Amino acid sequence: MSERPAVALSDPLALRAYAHPLRMSLVGLLRREGPLTATQAAGLLRESVPSCSFHLRQLAKYGLVERVEGADAREKPWRATALSTTWTAASDDPEMRAAADHLDAVVIRRLYDRAMQWLGRRDDDPPAWRSVTGPGDDLAYLTPEELGGLSRRIDALFDEYRPRQADPSLRPPGARPVHLGYYVTTIEQP
């Protein structure tokens, strides 16, 4: 894993390229597992090797993955270039806003799908895990500046645990991958 904490997408083409579910899965897999070949990634994701190879090359065009040296000349592993990906919908460019909206919609759908998959298997989790996982929501009256500050504080809290993504030796016994997925919306006022 690269030492970069985040790769920022600022081009509508890059946002649209990343908005493919398999591409998001590949980047996530490389972040969790470290360098993998297209064949290894295909096996873990239950996808075809040619499909994974194609999508990894597309991700490389936008700086989301890169090649690393393999164990031999035939191996061509890939790694994620950063621990996370960022983008913004705050743009005067309608094409950029449309691409960000599309990517946001894909991410929200993936959050929903992941939550439903978890819900289907949570009874298999031990009580200790069931007691600390699950949905939640809250409501606050904030200014844009306050909301930005809150988001930065949430990210800062998570920073303590991010090194465990790239270095399995930092993971304590019993640690599991935990996904904290959230989205922030304003509420239409009556």
C-alpha cells in the first residue's frame, strides 16, 4: 500500500470510471489484502480473470491502483495507491456534478447492499459483536462549516485504526474488518 492516505478524484471521467461496482470491489480488496494479481483478485471476488485484469488497468489510468514487483517475472501484482478515495460534488461544472451524483448513488447502493448482507448473517455473530453493530441515525442543526468540522473529526477518530488496513501485524487478536458507512444529507423542511 502506498503511504498516501487518500487519492482525490477531480475529473468527471475518473469519477465515472471509479463508479463501477467491480472496480470499487477491486480497490477495496487491494486495500484490505495488499498486493494481488488479477488472478488472485478474481478468485477472491468470484469474477473472471480477464474482467479483473481489464478493470485493474482502467483503475490504474486514474491513479487508484499501480503495479508492484512480483515474486517472479510472470507475476504482475497490483496494489491500491491510497487507503481511501475522495471526491466532491461542490463544482460549478455540471458534468462534474453529474459524475459526482452518479458515483454517490453507486456508493449509497453499495452501503445498502452491504448492510442487507450483514443483516442476513448477523445472527451468526457472537453476542459481543451483535451488541456493537447495527444501524443508527441522529439529527443536528448545523452550519456547513460545523458539518465540515464534524466530518473531519470523524475521519480523525478513524485515523488511529487506518494503519491496520495496510499492516496486518498491527491488528489485535480477534479484530475483524469493520465497515463504518455513512452519508450525510440535509432534510427538506416543511
